[in-house]
Amino acid sequence: MTNNEIRVRFAPSPTGPLHAGNMRTAVFNWIFAKKMNGKFVLRIEDTDVERSADEHTREIIDSLHWLGIGWEGEPYYQSKRTAIYEEKITDLLAKNLVYPCFCNDEQLEMDRKAAEKKGRPPVYVGRCAKIPQDEAQKRSAVEPHSLRFRVPAETLSYTDAIRGEVTVNTGLIGDFIVRRSSGVVTYNIAASVDDAMMGISHVIRGEDHISNTPKQILMMRAMGFSGHPIYAHLPIILAEDGTKLSKRHRNSSFGDLIRDGYLPEAVFNFLALMGWRAEDNAEEMQVEKIIAEFTLERVSLRAAHYDLQKLDWLNKHHLLHADADRVLSVGRPFLKKIGPELDALPREKQLLLVSAEKENISRLDELEAGLEPFLHYSLDAEARSAMAEHQAEAVGRALLSACEIADYQSAMDDVSCAAGVKGKKLFMPVRAALLGRLKGPELKKIYEFLTPGERKSRVGTFLKLLGEK
Ligand code: GLU
């Protein structure tokens, strides 16, 4: 805040499986940091020790790595910073800007219902705000209590980098809790202390946090920090059914996207489009282009759509343009059955196979089924029954004699001539004879991948299977 360094943060709470919406926030912050030559820090918001779990922190870290997002230094853990928050709270208590609240849950619930009845906002009624400071102090030594921030009555304005001037009547906020009676400090105080102390220049986060922003600005001011970060609230994400994306929606957990076989660059691209577009409206983009074109001003106010068909489409295109090497390494976890057999092939053959197959799939979880017929021959039922309509046997016999020919086109010319067929009548049986399937990569690639010996043995099996009525 005091210098001009651009510093953003991703501040997830490790209280459940990582959500795609959270990762959209990470992606936008990281892109912005890259674009502005700034820093991106990772802050794990785990003040609520009971709800936080190491496995979720691990997932956050692994998922960021998976996406190719790195951060500055070590992650910050709020659970290790409680002494700092407590010190700030002590200062605020001394200044009477924070006060103990002795209201119990039943009272608060009654207040809430009464407010609802009168059509008032469900904010704290301020009962304990009036207790004199010395009396409050004495009672708090013996009575259970939370601590509340005393919200000054005013009209607060700040400029949101996406939505422009935002004005809030603080009377609608109510004195909010900074430390629960259990002793846990709340998100709002921890986040404002940290954003200020970590020199965060821009807070980019989902619009569901927009109601927290005035609270955090007020607290930073009360704690004596000068100014506050620039805030930018990203639009809400809607699922395919038109409701806010939440964990009950299909593939909304980030782990699902990894498990379902999307490439990291496709997921990154997909998330970057959740509320932002390039000037030329390009859809498929590499990360470099996204960074080059990104501005907060181009982030939309309109809801973003979590359209999984678009993700499939993007993934297909990224697969098409990715190196076979990369597809092979990212695809490795999806090759459960045939992994070792694939490894046994010379490297260039592995790459040949993957580069042929990646054009036919939309997701990496389809890779194994696509590669399998190259490693084991069997004539599938669809191919078997289609052969009835073709002069499959004549083509098979001609192909058996042509298997030694290295050049694909010459071999096909020979087969065509010998069997007296061309076009589909030629290619379908050849495909079935060599791959055992009617679909798959270009025939030329299949032919060239197989050695003459493999071709012969496959065609032999094919003819034998055709003979078995
Ligand atoms: N821990 C909060 C969350 O995960 C962070 C919100 C913020 O960015 O301030 O929603």
C-alpha cells in the first residue's frame, strides 16, 4: 500500500475440497501479477483450526502446481499468525474500537427474528456496545464473550477496479465479530491485518465477498494502516442450471477436473474466460496470450457461465496443439492398464502413437481406450459386423501380400488393384484388419506405426476371424 509494488494474494480456506470457483480467483490473481510484473502470494486462511484440514491445504498446493501457478516464498498460514491478530485486537480493545459482547446464541437468534419481522437488516442490535468500558472489562474476565468491532456510522465509498465507485451506508453492516467466544479470530480481521501487513496492492476475489470489503476497509483504518488495497470483485459463476455454482454441481470440485482428464492449460484457459474476454474474443488461448491481453477493466460485470461443453471443446483444441510429449506425461495417470506396455516401446513410437491419437479424443481419460488397439489386436463387434457388407476377405488377402511395402500409398494402390475396390470399400476393411476398429487415427498413421511383421500378424488374425462364421 505504501510503495508501488503490485502484490496480490490467493487466500483460500482449507475447509473442504477445493472448488473451481476458488481456482478462478487464483487464476485471475496470478494472471494480473504476471501482467503487472508483480508478486503473487499464497495465504492459507486456516484460523478456524477445527474446520481446516491438512489434506485440503495439500490439495490447494497440488492443484496450483498442476495449473502451473507458483507463488512468492513460502505460503503464509494464518494459524501461525494468531499472536499478530491478538495484538491488534488488544490495541483495538484499548481504544474501545472493539468491545466484548455477552449476548448468547438464543438472544441473537431472537434479535434476528425480530429484525426479520420488521423487515430490517439482520445486523447486531448493539446491546453490548453501550456497556461502559470498565464494566465490560470486569465482566469479560469471568463471562463468556465474543469481541465485536464498533462500526462507525458513515457513508463509505471506495473504487472497485471492475465496478467503479461503490458506496455503502455502514449502518447496514452492524458491529461484527472479530473473535468468537471460542477464541477463534474471524476471517474479516485476519484478512484485513494480513492484507495491510503483507502490502497487498490489489484484492481480486469473487463478488460474494463484496459485503466484507467495507468491513475490512474500516478495520484497516481503525488499526492505523494508511489506505487500503484496490478491490476488484469478480462476477458470480453460474452453473448450467442457472444457479450459483456450488459443490452440488457436477464437476465443480477442482479435483474432478484433474481426474476427468483435462489438460492444465485447457482448465487455465477455461477459468480465465470466467468473466473475462480477450479483445479479439478468442476462445482458445495459451497462457502467454492471456497474460498479454489481460486487464481488470475488461472483466465483465455479468455472471460467468460454467459451461462444461466449452471446457471439452477447449480441451480438444489444446490437445490438438499440445506436444505429444506433454500429452504423454500429463496423460500418464490415465494409462493404468497399458502404461508398462507403452513404456516398453521405443520413445519415438510412443510419441507417434500419442500424436496420432490425441487428435481423436476430447479428454485424457479417453486416451487408454484409443491407444489400446495399437498394442493388442482384436476385432470389435462393430467392425466385425460392418465387414459383412464389404469384400473384406479379398481386401484382407491383398493386404497380406502388401504388408512388406513400406510406403503407405503404394501399399494401398496395390491392395486396391488386387482386390478391385477403392474408397470406403477399401479403407474400412484395411482399418478393421490393422486396428480392429472402424474409428481411430488416420489410416496412414496406423499403417506406419505397425511394423511389417505386426501388420502381417494382424491381417492374419483378421482373416481367421472372418473365416469363423
Ligand atoms: N478465505 C476466503 C475465501 O476462501 C478469502 C476471501 C478473500 O479473498 O478475502 O473465500
